[in-house]
Amino acid sequence: MTRLLEGKRAVVTGGANGIGAAIVRELAQAGVAKGAILDLPTTVGATVAPEGWDEIAVDLRDDHSIREAFAEVLAALETIDVLVAAAGIVPAWTSIGELDPEEWDEVFRVNARGVMRTIQEARAGMSEGGAIVVIASQNAWRGSEHLASYTASKHAALGLVRSLALELGPHGIRVNAIGPGSVATDAYVGRLRRREAAGGATVEQALTREAQGTTLQRLTTVEDVARASLFLASDLASGVAGHILPVGPATR
């Protein structure tokens, strides 16, 4: 049976760990011939890259870094069939009264502007029939208490996806987003630990409560998100553009 992405060339930002690393593994297993993992210099090399995948350091807050990284990507891959923008940051829970405007700008610089610049630089190398997948969040369509900057940045990312789907669709490039539910990544668990240290629920209590509030009584997994990314990147989704795909059990 032919693998869904046999011979394709792919780029994954934020691909060195967490959700991004799971997406890299899924795309590699689906037949990607050559790929590039883009992540922070301190994170690149955190996992063993699949055969045929290069690791390239990038800081999405820095325009020069993004330009240099994609110059290296295009030199190695020549063309890009699949782009998955998985890089993002999640700040600590903060009330609006205590929200630092500098933190707001930092979150937007990565989660919104960084996604825009990623697509902007990759566009020149995208093949007709290519696919762009932006990893957004369930917070792209709903609010979240004490997480205003993150939620607003993901709303912005979804607006970008919907606009670029209209712009790039006539060129044969599909643009979609994924909205994962809560995923127990190291970063998320770290935030729960900080909340526990401040006198909140324990990590175990918080994760259990989160899972019990869903239809399947479990959290979303990185594999759930990776498989959805493969679907949107492949010809199985050839007629899907401008949408956000919720991934994970619905909340009650």
C-alpha cells in the first residue's frame, strides 16, 4: 500500500519535541522523503531525527533567523510540499490586571507573527498541490480564563489561516488549522506544577479533572494531533481548505 506522503518534502517548525516531534514521526512514517525540523537552537537535537530529515535552528522572534533558516531549508529540500507550523509558546496563567504587555507582545510575536513569517518565507518554495497546516488550539475559537494573550494569539492564527486559504487556494495550496484539546506535554505539565506550587490543585488532580470533563474521559494525545496533521497534509484532504479541525474529545 502506498504511503500517503510517499516522496514528499516537508517542514515542521517546533518539531524537536512535544506535538511537533510526534508530527515529524508521523510524516516520516507516511513516506516523506526529505524533511526539515526547525526549532530553537537550545532544542534542536532533543530527539533523534528520522532518516532524511535535517535539523535547523531558528528563532521565530527574529526575522533574520527565519530568513536564514528557510534559505537553508530550500537549499536542502529544493521544494516544500508540506509545511506544518507547530511552534508556539504558552505563557503562565495570568489575570488581566497582572498581564505584562511585554509578555503579550512576546506571545503574539511567536504564535501569530511567527506563523505569518514562517508561511511568508516558505511560500516561495511551496509546490502547487502543497499543504500548510497550522497547529492552533481549542482556544482559537473559545475563551480561556487567565490566558488572554495565548487565546488572542490563537484567534489571530486562525484568522491568518482563513485569509491565506483564500489567497493561496487558487495556486493549488491548501491552508488549514488544527485545534487540539489539552495535551499533557512537558510544557503543560510544567505549568500545572507551577500552579500546584502556588497552592492550586496537584498535577494529578488537574489532569484527572480535565480528562473527566471530556466525552472520551481522556486528554488529547500528541499522536491524535499528529494523525490529524497527516490527514490534512495528504490527498485524503484534497478538498479541505480554510478550516480548523478540532482534535481531541469534546468537553462536556
